[in-house]
Amino acid sequence: MIGIQDVKEDAEVKAIMYIAENQIEALGFTEHSVRHSSIVSKWAGEILEAMGGDPQRVEMARIAGYLHDIGNSINRYDHAQSGAILAYKILTRMGMAFRDAADIMMAIGNHDESKGLPVSDITSALILADKADVHKSRVRTNSTRMSMENMNIHDRVNLAAEKSHVYVDKQANEIVLNITIDTKICSVMDYFEIYFARMQLCRRAADFLGSKFVLIINGSRLV
Ligand SMILES: [Fe+2]
Ligand SMILES: [Fe+2]
């Protein structure tokens, strides 16, 4: 079985991720680099493990998390679908069983809120992990020099996010996204303006895993 470490060390993966990050940087979007991929990989694995996933599917969730944004090497539009096909090609070239690679392809192809749905356990864990990564370190340094009015809402929300973490509360059977926002930089309403569709997808993803999605912002339970 191909493991997450094999994927991280693969020369083709490294090259494609480098180009993906270059494109995202050129577009001025928030960071989608190895930092984001590694966090999503870790959290997707943790979520599935806590929900009782078997070790092989947990490892597949880690791989899906690491590769989920490689479609940004082609174009930001439809990056989920293009990345899914790229990942399938890479993973089968590395020797992964066709069915496992196809399962990861499906998860990546469904991770974006514009067209995706939680169609499997791996997809659900990936969606929850990806949407949870909101953090000020994702804002480009040139954006932080702009005034608040000129900064785009994604940057403002990310810049305001002091802490963000997703975890499974097994006792309560809840998947909790806990965010600390500096409300001097962005209001909770700003957060909802761009994250409403994402939070709805998270709720569906938690539902697929047989759990309840809970959003906590600055200590208050909101959904
Ligand atoms: Fe994405
Ligand atoms: Fe992502």
C-alpha cells in the first residue's frame, strides 16, 4: 500500500505542488501550499481515525488531504475535478490499486463547496479538514500591507483567524470546528458571508459520518 510519506516524497507530486502554489500566488489568493496540504492531510486522517475508520482508509484520507488542491496547477476553476484526475494518474503510476486510487479521486473531485458533496467517508473527512483551515498565516504578505477596506474579504477573514482547529468529540458524537476570530479585523458576519456554503457542506459531511457538526466562534456555539 502506498503511504502518505511515499506521496510527500514523490518528485512528480513535489513538482506539481510547486507549480500549483506559483499559480495561486500569481492570482493573489490565500496560501494553498505544502503548509495547507499538510494540515488538511493530518486533520482528515485524525477525523476518520476518531470516527472509527480502518487504518487503510485513514491513510487514504491523509493522501487525499495532501493532494486535494493539486488541480490549482492547471487552473483555479474546477481545480477539484482536474486535481482528482491528476491524483488518480499519479497514484496509479506509483502502484496504488486502481480502486483505492479511484476512491481518492472521487474524494478530491468533491472537496470544493461549489460542486462537491460528501459522497464517501474519505470525502467527508477531507471536506471537514479543508474548510477548517482558516488562519492568518494564509494571507499573503503583500495583502497585509493593504488597508482593511482594500483587502478582500477572504484575506480579512483569514487574517482575523487567530486559531482554528477541527476535532471529534467522541462523547458528544460531534465534529467541532473551533475558531478564534479577532473581531477588530473581521466581524462574525463577514465570516458567515464567505463561509456559509462551506459550513453547510461541513454539516452534510459530519452527517455522512454519523455525527453532528458544531461551529464554535470565540467560545460561542453557533450551529
Ligand atoms: Fe480546494
Ligand atoms: Fe484546500
